[in-house]
Amino acid sequence: MDSNKLIAFLVIVVTLLLHGNNNTVVEAQLRPDFYRNTCPLLHAAVRGAVTSAVAFDPRMGASLLRLFYLDCFVNGCDASILLDDTSSFTGEQNAASNHNSARGFNVIDNIKSAVERVCPGVVSCADILAIAARDSVVTLGGPSWLLNLGRRDARTASQAAANSSIPAPTSSLSQLITSFANLGFTARDMVALSGAHTIGQAQCRNFRTRIYQETNIAPPFAATLQQNCPIASGSGDGNLAPLDSITPFVFDNSYFRNLMSQRGLLHSDQVLFNGGSTDSIVREYSQNARVFRNDFAAAMVKMSHISPLTGTAGEIRSNCGRTN
């Protein structure tokens, strides 16, 4: 090959690398053993802290899982959700989906402090959050998955993006499918990830309309919920109910059985089984816990790869609540 042809070939290769699938290139920079030499005690530190936090407050497992979801769905898995508001900075914590709802920040701070003591300046808050979410699921009896690590932390956050990116509890099936598809998920991925509602709780304000106005809800289920969620807006708005009324602190497939008996707490839960295109997936997961666990783990891996910062992008925060 003469020099001109060689140069032309190299230009084509570089162009493909620069303009090809950016996610594939970024994912290649993440790997499971990223901290093997620089922070070998990382996983033990996170696992111990999560186990203790969930033992003290069983709801915390769901909170940490949700925190990771809220992070990744807004400009990628970059720990932007963890940045506190200041007089000169507005982050994501007071977005509509997060205000007086997102929790677990103190647990992540505690884990970060513990990790900083053994390997200062090495592990990102984004990776700590990713590991904590997985370990929360495992602690509550759910599946594990292999996490690629090496994310870095964002230096900014966007409340506007949080307000527009997180699906509302009033979402229709088509809105859910579109929201997840925008981030590369299939409808099956979306249903599997919705299975995270086998743990956790929701506030009355988010299911009041469903229990008083919707008809695709089991009457005894609605009546029970109405006892702790008054019909008047502004009364008992923050009162909690479990998303899975059968086994609220166990990660299993009972959430899908609930949907089949019209016991989905949120509107966006029950639309998954309401005569639409995802009915068959819900039915399959309700009958086969192993398939659900495998699909959930695979979808969580996919979610953990949404637009991470790698290489020299971003930073490694010393305090997860503020930039360096």
C-alpha cells in the first residue's frame, strides 16, 4: 500500500472511531477490575455499609436503587443527583420527581467517607452509587450482576433535565415505552426495570387519583389504601404505601402477580398489565421468577452504561455532595 492510500485508510479509521457508537467506545473504558489495584477493599466497604443501612431501615435498599435510576436517567450515570443545591447552584434533588422523595444521600456519604479512608481520591461517587444499588438488591434477596467500573463524577447537574427525563407515576404505557426507548431500552427492558417496584414505597399524592378514580383496581385493595390516603389533595400527601403489598421488603416477582390481580399501586404500574402490548411480559415474569431476575440484572447492566464520564472527563469528588 503506497503512502497516500495508507493515509487515506488511517483517516477513515479515525473518522469511524470519532463518529461511531460513542456508548460502545465509552463502555470499553469501563471494566469490572478497574479498582483491583488502587482500591481492593472497595466492594467489601460498600457491601458492609449497605447491609448495615438496610438492616437499620429496610426501605433504604429501595431508596438506593431508585437513587441510581434517578441519576442514570438524567444525562447518564455521573452522580449528578448527589450534588446539593447552593446559593449559586441548582441541582437535581428538588426536581419534581425527587423533592421530598429521593433519599439515601446520607448512606452514600457514609460509604464515600469509608472508602476515602482506605483509598483517598480514587473511587468516584458515580461508581459508589452503582455498587450500592446492586448490593441493595442483593441484600433484599434479588439477583447480582457484574458491574463495569471506572465512571467519573459530573461537575454539574440539571434540574430541567430531571424534570423532563424521569417518567411520571401517571405515565401511560406508550409514554413509558418512549421514555425508556429514548435511552436505548426495549419494552421488555422497561417492564423488567419496573419490577424494581417489588420493593419500596410511594407517597399518597402519587396514587390518590388511581385509588379514587380509576376502575382497573381491585376494590378491596383501593379501600385499604384509602384508609391512609384521604381524597382531599393536601391531606396526607406524604403518607406511604408499599409498591408491593405482598412482600414489600423482598426482591421477588410478586409485583407482577399484583398487576395481574389489579393491585398495582401507581397508574404507571397497572398500565403494564391492562390489555396492552406488555401484558404477555408481565404474565411471563409472574410465572417465572428466574427469567425476571435474569432480565432485570441484564437491564441494570444496560442502565449502568448510560453515558458515563470516563478517562479525564469530570472528576473524582472528595465529597459526593459538592464538586471539588
